[in-house]
Amino acid sequence: MKWIVFGFATMIAFAAIGLTVNKSPQQQHSNVILICIDDLRPDLACYGNPLIQSPNLDRLAKRSAVFMRQYVTQPTCGASRYSLLTGRLPRNKVELTNEAIEKEIAGKPRGEKPETFIDNLRRSGYYTVGIGKISHSADGFVYKYEEPKSNVLELPHSWDEMLFDPGKWKTGWNAFFAYADGSNRQSKRAQVKPYENAEVDDEGYPDGLSAKIAVTKLRELSERRQPFFLSVGFFKPHLPFNAPRKYWDMYHEARIPLTQSSAIPDKVNPASLHQSAEFNGYKLGDEMASLEKPVSDAYARKLRHAYYAGVSYVDAQVGKVLDALTQLELDNNTIVIVWSDHGWHLGDHRVWGKHTIFDQALRSVLIVKTPEMKTGQVRHEIVSSIDIYPTLMDLCNVKAPAGLDGKSFSGMLGNGKSTNWDNVAYSYFKQGISVRTDRYRLTKYFRADKPTIELYDHKNDPHENHNIADKHPDIVQSINPVWAKGNTGLFN
């Protein structure tokens, strides 16, 4: 009997140890939350803009690595997200378009497409949930703006669950271009303003509904004995610049500064920029934008006011997700990544939009929090969005596939030094290839319009107002070998 009791007690002890091991963050794969924010340039307090009201992202930044110089590969939503998800530079012109994921991944069996990091995590035992715009589609399904929602996933092998609540707007694309009364840009035949402040609560616009789903889903995921990957894609501050009025009321419009790049850069062909077609597609705007002259200062401030309100609105939705993570005691074993798919010209170089390979369109937000990080750090290394895939695999202890163009920066996340880091990022658009180095941006265009080479010195000209390529051919020549490494043959 003594030995039976001893054996029974031993079994209980080992069971208890087993349970402890199962619950120990050190012995598990970390959970992952990826928050994607559409069209968010690094206009946050933690990125140095003291005017922006972004308390939730700033709170996260105090316990995270904030990458001050992270660049996307393409300044348009679908293409940028394609490179993020696949860890690859673009190699054909389809990969420069918003249809990149639809044409290169959707509807194709495994093995005939690049494997996204979500696919990889799912194959490695993660339970994967998507909410909102993570790929290009507003709700993760392939269909045109004015069509009924389909049942064809953009990322067919990525998700255990793909969720979205379109609310009164009925479909994801209607919700993406939503106005508070339930209408959208399509239903109004573009006879709408590019901004709105409505007397509604957070769920009066779609991002509030996405945050609500995310909080509910986190409660469910907290009860699963399985690591999870949860991604939430928020729409704002993408056009139209619509937000509940309380977020507009956070700002005094007269105090909002204007761009420091009000003209086309010196010695730059207008072909390097664009005529703000997406912005001008909102037909009831107070003024139309063009490269010939800037919009009035009053309208520029109104638009910046609207954009800033959208930033504060989405910050509040991110805060709800982060608060739920803490309340459910998941924060001690969850990696949090906040990323935006590109920047945006808020009148910079007379452009209202993102489709350029200037810094204003390419530089975006990247904040990374690992469970071990208790204090924040500001990283000034140059990283690319394609580096997120291998980094995430390192952090999750999952093998990365061969053929990735990115490289892991996981060693930077523990206050480590960036040893053997080359400090370059490549970007592609408008028949051009651009490389950002520690000091310079060198861009070459494959076109007839001259000049085709642009060089910007970020030490002396951080806003890229002066193309100095003709004055410094020696610098262009010295950077040429670095630029050439990013030439994937896309425009040859």
C-alpha cells in the first residue's frame, strides 16, 4: 500500500510538472498578433510627431523595438502585402499591382505558389485567424468592388478562420469605402468628399467592428491549447479620411503644420510623381490636386486634420486589441507586430497619395514586441518589409523556406547590435528601382523621360527636395553595385 500511495503521488507530481511545462512560455511556440494598418505613414508620437494623438501605439512602443527606417518594397497595398507575406522582392510586373496576391496565390495548390509565413505557421501547428484587410481584399475574399462577396479566399492555405463584419455596408469592399450613413464611394458613384466626421461611436465605422471581433476571438483563442496566429487588418487612415467626430476634436486645425516639400523636387521629372488620381476620384472634394500647383493651405490643413483623426481612430482600435491581450494574460507569450503597408504623401511634392518611390511613400511603421521585452528601444538600422518573414520564423522557432529575399533582424530585438547588417532596402514602382542606404536614396528609372537617375542625400536633405545625381556622379557610381543587387530584371 505504501508503494501504491507513493506511486500515485509521483504520478500526480509528474502530471503537475507536465501541466506546468505545457503552460510555460519558454516551452511553447509564442503566439503572434500581426496588426496591419492601411496607408499609415510614420506619423505617430513614438516616431517623433508630437501633434499626433496615438497613446495606444505609443504605449506599445515603450515596450517594443520601434524601427525608424523600415521600407516597403512597393508603394501600393496589394503588392506591398504580397512581398510582406512571401518575403520576396518583385520579379514580374504582376507583383507590382494590387492583384498580385489574387493572381499569384489565390486558387493555386500548394507548391505552385510562394508560401506565405501564415501558411508556414499553420503547417507548423499554429491556429490561424484573419480579420479584415491582411492581403489586398478588404475581407480576404476575391471579388471586385461592386460585386457580391465570393467564397474564394485570397490566401487559400493560410487561414483556419477568415472573419469580417461588414455591418450596414453589406460587403467588405463597401465597408472599405464606408461613410457613416451606410453608403460607400461606389454606391454614390464617387460623388463624395474624401473626408467625413460623423457623430457616431467607434462601431459607426468598420474598424470598430473589426476590433470588436478581435477582442471576442482573443477570448476564444486563450482557451485553446494551441499556439495561434491572429492578424487584424484595419482600414484607416486609408481614403476616405473618415472617423468619428471625437477623433477630429482632438486636433486644432490651425495648428497643423504643412508639408516641408511643397514643390516638385529640383531636377526631377514629373513622371517620377503622379497626379493624385485616387484622391481626385472623390468628386466632391473641395479642390482637386495636381502637380501644376499645390492645393490651398486651408484645404491642405483640413485634409491633414482628417488624416490625423483617422490615425487616432485606428490607434484606439489597436488599443482595444492590446488591452484584451493583457487582460487575458496572453501578453507574456505573444509576439506583437504592428506594420503599415506603405506611407503616404500628404501634399508632399504636391502629391496626395502613395504611388511613388520617394521616402514619403516607402517608409512605414514597424513596431515589434516579443514576450521577453520589458523596455522599449529605437532602432535606426534600415530594414525592409521582406525581412519580417524570416524574423518571425526565428522568433517562432519555425523553419523558414528556401528562397526568401529577406533576412532576420531577430538579433536586434534584445538590445543587440546589428552585426553584419547591410543597411539597404529596395523598392520598385513607376518603371523604377530605388535603393535606400544609410545616407542616400538612389533611384533609376527605365523610361524615356529625363532625368532617369535621382540621388538624395538624407543627411542634408531628409525630405528629398533636391536631386543631386548630376552634381555627384562619383556617389552614384559608388552606390551602383548596391543598387544592382536589387535589380531583379523586372524592367529589363
